[in-house]
Amino acid sequence: MALSASVISELADIIDGAQRNAADIVKLTDAHPDMEVADGYAVQAELCRRWQADGRRLTGYKGGLTSRAKMVQMGLETPVFGVLMGDTSVPDGDVVDMTQLIHPKVEAEIAFVTASELSGDVTIDDVLAATEFVLPAIEVIDSRFKDFKFDIQSVIADNTSAARYVVGGSPRRPDGLDLRLLGVVMERNGEVVGTAAGAAVMGHPAASVVELVRWLADAGQALPAGSLVMTGGVTEAVAVHAGDHVTARVQHLGTVGVRFS
Ligand code: OOG
Ligand code: MG
């Protein structure tokens, strides 16, 4: 790490303010060019600690930049990890208030809910054995950085652009499903805006969970039973505006939707 605890705390203040006020900011490395990836995760951890101290509940984790399409779109090559807070969950079919967000985009994702704890060096088979069910998800991302432009350190500090998440459809046990082959179709206002298969995420969506568990292990943590894991957008993220509705259809897992007002 390159930054002191007091600078980490200052950067957490800046991100928190931008999130609360839905006001964009410049990327953190502009003022701190020596900032490292570990500093980004330290800012994120400080934010998560504060949110939990405020009574907000950690419901799970997310992987980001896990598909080629997302990496190319954002010009970054490294997967990133962030936290999911319960109060950012939106019920399937419900409405997101655009005034609370800066410049939201949506992503179609395959989500996991775990039945048992996962820790350390796990395999895809370990993840599947520990999975209660898989289900379709939409992540609403909203970078706090101007024009949705950032570097890896800044986006990690910004909790990997997490803003809202929607899960729904028909949750299923992964037994008997080849998650690599699940077709995914994302629609905005009835028009297809993205298509992919599960394998778009690291060759297998469970590989994103494997990487997440490794990341947690590096921080001396495990993935608790009952966690929700968003494995990352399978296609490019798509911008949304007030009045839009978005649907993600995942083969065998049903449909999840959200509207914007
Ligand atoms: C970073 C978060 C990416 C995903 O699913 O790839 C992400 C960003 O693109 O703003 O959540
Ligand atoms: Mg995402």
C-alpha cells in the first residue's frame, strides 16, 4: 500500500459523498498518482466497515470485469471485486429512481446463492457443490467518476461501481445445468441490446466465484453460507434513462426486470 490510513479515510469520505449526493468526482489517482490496487481495496473496505456500522447489511459480493465484453468496454484487463449491501437490492420488476444515480448502466448477470461456506483455494466443482441455486440478475452500475471513466484503483475504491441489484426469475439448483451454455438475452424497452452465453464469464460463471473466494482468502475471510454472488456482466453494460425498462432472460432460469423513473 502507498497511502496512509488518514488518506484512505479521506478517500472513503469522497466516495461516500459522491454516492450520497449522486454527484460525480474525478478519479482518485488524479490527486494520488501513487495509489495502488491495495489502496483501492482499503478504501472499499473502509466504506463497507462504515456502512455496516450504520446498520446496513452485507448480503453478498460481486465480481466485475469478468467477461471479455466488459473488459474491452472499460479498457481494463483485471477482474475486480466488491460488496453488495441489502438496501441496494431492488425487487424484481420494481422501479429505480434515477434522481439518486448519476449515469446508470445495466448489466445482465448470472447470480449464485451459496448453501455452505466457501474458503481458500476452491474449484468450480466446489463452488457448484456449495451452491443453493443460480438465478438471473440485473446489476445497475453507476460509476461515481466523471463520464464513467476510471482506472482500476479508482473503480475498486468506488466499490466497483455497485449501485443497485435485482435478482429474480426461477432460481434453480445448478445440478444438471451446464452454466457455460446458458443463453442470456438483455433487452431495453423490448429491443435486444446484448446476447451472450454463461461461458462469457471467465469460461464458466462459477470461475468468478472461485476468484472471489480467493480474493476473500487473501483478506483472511471466507464466503459465508447464504451469500449472494453476482458473477459479472456477460455483455457490455448499457446506459439507461428515465422511462426505460430492462429485462434479462437467462435460459432455464427465467426472466428478471427493472424499470427506471
Ligand atoms: C465496473 C464494474 C463492472 C461487471 O459486472 O463487470 C461490473 C464498471 O464497469 O463500472 O460490475
Ligand atoms: Mg456487474
